[in-house]
Amino acid sequence: MPKSDLSQPLDLRGAFCPMAFVKTKIHLDSLSSGDTTSIIYEDIPSNEPLVRSIQSLGHKIISKTAFEPTSPAPPAGIKTESQTNSYVQLTLLKIEVNR
């Protein structure tokens, strides 16, 4: 059972692997086992290893939702007004931290 649900996602728009993974790892390391969190990132080729890297640390991907930054109804709690290129698809990952 999750200890907490962190409602504000880690926003990785503009960050690319390996830096996106470094920021994700720092974020996940600050949480306790059983916590859930979300991250949002740009779905581009350089970020392709991000999900695998998170899983290789032992964390569980609960859900993966892709959406366009200009879509009328992004996932709850996601603000899309940024300097992100509007043609780049975004992905929201919900993660359960496991230690």
C-alpha cells in the first residue's frame, strides 16, 4: 500500500537523457519505498531509455499516458503552458517507489 501520493509531477520537459534520468533518480531517491510519484517528459528518441532505466532501479511503472501538449484535456494536474515545442508528444509516468 502506497505511503503517500505526491500530486505534483516532476516536470522533465526540456531535459534529455542522460540528464532526465539523473533528475529522475535524484527525485526517486528522495522518496520512501511504497510512495507513488509522477513524472512528465518529452517522448523523443533520446528519452527512450528512461522507462527501462527507472525499472532497472527496481521501481514499478504503474501507468504510462501519452498526450499532446496542446490537447484540450491533459491528465489531471498537468499544466501544458511551457516553452515546449507543441509538436512533441509528452508522456506522464506514474511510478511506485521500491527499495
